[in-house]
Amino acid sequence: MEKDEDIHYKSYQQHLESYHEHCREVLADVDAALQFLNGLNTQYVFVSTKTNALHEACEQLLADQTKLVNTVETINNRLAYFNELEGISQKLGSPTLTVTRESFIPMLSRLDECITYIKANPQVKESNVYLAKFKQCLLKALNLIKNHVVSILQNATQQVQPKKDVSGTTDNAFTLYYGKFRTNAPRVKLLMEQIEQRLDKSPEYEQILSDCHQCYFHQRETLVWSSVQVAFADLASKHQRDHCTLVRSGCAFLVHICEDENQLFYHFFSKPTQQLDQFLGKICLSLYDVLRPFIIHIMHLETLAELCCILKVEMLEEHVQNSPGELCAFATIAQQLLEDVQERLVYRTHIYSRTDILQYKPAAGDLAYPEKLELMEDIAESLKKPKTISRHGSSSSIASSTSMEVAIINNTTDDMPRQHNGLAKKQENGMSTSQTSRISDSSLTAALPLSPADLHGMWYPTVRRTLVCLSKLYRCLDKSIFQSLSQEVLAMCIDSLVVASSLITKRKTSIDGQLFLIKHLLILREQITPFHVDFAVREMALDFSKIKDAAFDLMQKKAKLFALNSNNALLEFLLEGAPQVLEIFVDSKRDVDNHLKKACENFILESAESLSGTLKSFNIKANVIKTVNKDERRKVTLCQQPFATPEKIQQVAADGYRILKAKLPQLQHSMSLYLANKDTEFILFRPIKSSVQHGFQEFINIVRDNYDAEDQHIIACPSAEQVNLLLTTPYTKPESKKTVQNVIRQEEHLPEALIKATSVEQTAMQDGDINALPNEQIVNGVESIASEDLSVGVSELQ
């Protein structure tokens, strides 16, 4: 039993041992596999390490290869700029190379690239040598372009030169000098554009472009210079006496030359150059050389003024402003000519104002006041009446060309350029100057009042000349120059009026002389108003008044000349005797107002004395007696004086009232005749009226205070109401037989004299001779007609 159980255990033990042996074998196999795997892992690690090392070595080799390839390419690229030298040199040395080939412009571009690269890398070995060689190649290429352009321009000049004798003002000349010459422009402009685009790359381009410009302008000067000189000479000989036409034609010719040359230049080149202005300036200077000798010998203010208008308005303000770029050179010469004309105008104005205004010697007819005013008043009245005999344009004969000129001052000072253009358009449309002047004359005459004081032809010659002169200067001179010059002209005009007034006073009466002066000062005051300038001018002057006192003190202090203290006499002389700078304000308008005020005061005083008669002297004597009576020690009675008896006073009162009644209409007539303005007459007559009323009132008070009723009845002094009524009675012009008889004769004959004189005056104004104003002819004609025996009746007139 126990054996059976042991067998069972032993078999199980054996079975376990077999399993144990089997597990040991498996474990041995596992250990062997692990050892194999460890070896394999070791081998794998070894192979992997070798593989990675090989990969990195390959990548490094590839990187080194790429770097070497890039280095080779970089070297080749850099060497390419240097290697181009040989190829470019061979091309430039080829006899078949021309600038018109397609490869020439790319070669020029490659040259610029090479030069730019070498300049940017001066550290490269032998860079200076290569740079010099490349610049030599560039110069060769540019010389080829230059020679080609010069050849084209010279050939173009030679094509035109055989027909150079054609007149410079014909269409054929334009075709030759511009049209035919311009046919060569496209071949030149293509090359010039390439050079102009590269001006900032190298100074050689600037030099070659300048050489081409110089050649171009040399060829142009060869073509047009002689023709321009001939044209200017022809104009100078053709218009030798017509300076305005000469200047206008010469400037118009230059304008066309400048415009055509500008257009032609930009057919060959694209960018502007100073040489163009220099070339045109030389041509314009030739006109200046032709015109200046004429300008400096012009004597007439009218011509100089018209020249100023031509240069300032037509040329500078119209042509130059419309094309400032093309006419830059012409504008410089035109401005210089304008300044020369203005300088000559100022100089001639100084002479004219002294010889023809200040030193004017009036003829007898110039001083025929109030005769010619009365005559013109009669004519004006006759023209207002219906008449059977009429003459077309007789009223326009009254208004002279000077009146038209002065009227233009008031109406067209600000619109002068527009009127000038309008006149030019009329002339272009075929309307002659005479037709234009007739139209302006008729319109102006229709607007002029038929009053003798308002007829500009009746003005004193110096006033008319002054206003015409100022009207011309105002349009021509700068504001500051005009202000200074007008001071002198107006001052001389006032002096001439004062002289004329004194001469009229000697010839007629002081009333006429004073009214003449007032009339023309009012005209001056009114006519200078349209000039929108300030007639007040500040002048600087040196005051040497203290030098005399300082020198006297110096002589008194000789002992202190070299005193070393503050009392040094020499130092005091230098400090106290230095001249002082004074500012003096001169105002022409104020001078006119001052002279006018003084003339009005003298006229009022003398007119009041004339109308008062002996009343004023009696009032003075009576006031003396009244003053004596204030002294209590002396008692004097006025009625007991020999000059103050009732009979004498009655005579004084009667004479005073009679003189007032007789002279008052004459005074009012004179004022109406000279002033021809009711408002002015009223303002001027009011203080006269007040003075006369005061004189009579004082006389009436003296009579009332010193005489009894019986003596007052004997004296028969006019009452204040009677005097006031007489002074306020409306003025009526006294009729005279000769006045009525003169109407027909004046209407028939006077216009002929005026027409003759006015035509001479208009001719003188058109010729620019202001000195030839025919005042004496007009007045002499008027006087000769007035002195005839006119026997035509009023019935024939009606």
C-alpha cells in the first residue's frame, strides 16, 4: 500500500523532474537567444552608427559642392564685368560699327553697368585699370554718337544754306530754316534721349550732351543770324521815322523767332538747357542794339508813352504771360527795353515840365480871358437853339484831341488794357485809325457838356499839357516813380498858373485873374483824382543849421581843442555840428488845395471890397470915431465930421447900393463863366454875400445909432431886406446887341477856325508832339472872328 503510494509519488516526481529539465533547456535556449539578440543589437548599433556617419559625410560633401558651385558662379558673375572689356573693345574697334545698329544701345547700357560695378567695388584688384579702360570705351562710344549727330546737323545746314538768300520773312524761309531742318530730328532725338536718360550716371554724358547742344546752336546761328540781322536792318530802314511800328514789328518778329526756335529745339532734344536761352538772348540782344539808338534820341513824350504801352501791355503782359517758358529770353530784353524807354520818358518829362510848363511863354490868345469864354458860351447857346444852318460835327470841333485825352483819364484809367485790345481788334478787322477816332470823338462829344468852363480845349495850355502828360506817365511808369514825378509836374503847373493869373490881372482885372486861377486849380484838383495813387511823397533832407553854431563855439574854445576831458571842443563840434536827417512830406494834392484855398480867400476878400464900394472905408472911419468916443476925456460926434454929414453919407449909401447893383451881375456872370458849376458858385459866393451883408448891416447900425430920424430920412439908407433881396436875386445874363449879332457869324465861321486848329492839334498828338498844341491858332481865330463887324439879324437866325 505504501509502495503503491510511493510509486505514485515517484512517478509524479519523475514527471516534475522532466518538466524541470525541459524548463532548464528552455531557459538555456532563452539565454542563448538573448545572447544572440544582444550580439545582433550590438551589430545593429555599429551598423547604424556607421550609416549615420556616412550620411552626414554625404550631406557635407553635397553642401561643399553647392558652396563651390555658388562660389564659381559668383566669381564668374564678377568676372563677367571684367570679361566684357575685351568684347566691347572689339566691337568699338570694328570699322563696321554704327550708332544706328540695334546692338549699339545695349552695348552702351552694358558699359554703364560695368562702370557702375567697378565704381561700387574699388577693393577689387586692378579695378582702377579696368575703370580707366571702360571709360575709354565709353568715350569712344559717345564720340561715335557725337560725330553722328554733328554730321547730321552739318548736313542739314548744308541742305539749307544754298537757299539762304531767301528773305527771312517769307514762307519759303520758314520752310528752309525750320521745316526742312526739322526732318532730321527723329534720328537725332533717339540718341539724345538715351544720353539725357543717363545724365546722372556719368559726367561724360553731360559733356557729350553739352557738345551736341553747342553744335546744334552753332548750326542754328549759322543759319538764322545773318537773316535776322538783315530783317532787323530792313525794319529799321523801313520804319525809321515810325518808332512805334518799328518796336512793334521788331518785337513781333522776335516772338515768332523764339517760339519757332523753342519748338524746333524740342524736336531734337527732350530736356531744356541754358544754352537755348543764351542763343535766343543773343538774337534778342541784336534787336536791343538796333532799337536803343532810336530810343535814346526820341524827343516826344507821346511816342515814348506809346512805346511803353507796346512793351508793357502787348509784349510782356500778353505774349510773355501766354508763353513764359518759350519767351524767357525775349522777356528779359523786352523788360530792359521798357526800362530804357521809361528812363528816357522820365528824363524827357523833366525837360518838358520845365520848358513847356514852368517856362511856358503864353501868347496873347492864351491870356484872352474872359473873351474866349464869352465867345464859347455864345456858341454853346446858339447850338442849343433851333437853326436853319447846321454843320455835321460842329460840336466835335469844339472838343479838341486834348479834351478827349483828358476825358479818357477819368473813364479808362483802370480799363486801359481792355480798350487797347479793342482798338487793336478794330484795326485787325479793317477799321482804320481815323474811323476809330471818329467813333470815339462822336461818343465823347455827345457826353461832353457844352459849357465854356468844361471845354477842355479852353483850358490853359499848361494845365492841358500837365494832365495829358500825367495820363501818359500813369500808364507807363511804376507807381513810386509816377508819384515822385507827378509832384514836380504839378508844382510847375501851379507856378505857371500863378504867373498866368498875374498876367491876366494886369491885362484885365484882378477878379478875372483870380477866377482864372480858381478855375484851373479846380480842374487840376478834379482831374488828378482818377489817378489812384498817393501824391504824398516822403523825401529825405540834411539839416546843416547847427553847423554854423557849432563852428562858432569851436572858434571860441580853441584852448580846449585837445583837452583830455568831457569839455573837448573838437569832440563837441563833431557831436553837435553833425547834420541831421529830416523827413519832408510833399503832397501835391495838398499843395493844390492850399493854393486853391488862398486863391478863394483873395477872391472873396477882393470881391466883397469891390461890391461894398466906399461903405467899407466909411465903416472904418466911423469905427475910429466910435473908438475915440470910448475915451471919456474926448467926445467926438460922428455927424459933426466933414466926411459924415448926412449929405455925404447919403452919397455913400447911394454909391454903395448903386455899385452893388451894377457889379453884382458882372461878378455873378464872371463866376458862372469861369466856374460853370452852380454848386461851386454858391459855395464861393456865400462868404462874399455874408461879407457884403455884414458891411451894409454895420453901415445901417452906424446910421441908426448916430443920426436922428430927419437925417436918416435924408440919408435914405437901403434896408437890410433890400440888400438881401438884391443879393439873393437869381442871376440872368445881360443881353447885348453884339451878343445877338455874333451868334450867326460865330456859327458860320468859328468852327472852320476851330476845325483847322483842332486838326493841327490832332496831328501833333498822333505824331507824339505835345509841344505843338495850337492854342494860339485857336484863340487868334476866335479873336479875328469876334473883331469883325457882324451884321446878321436875329430874324435870319430864326
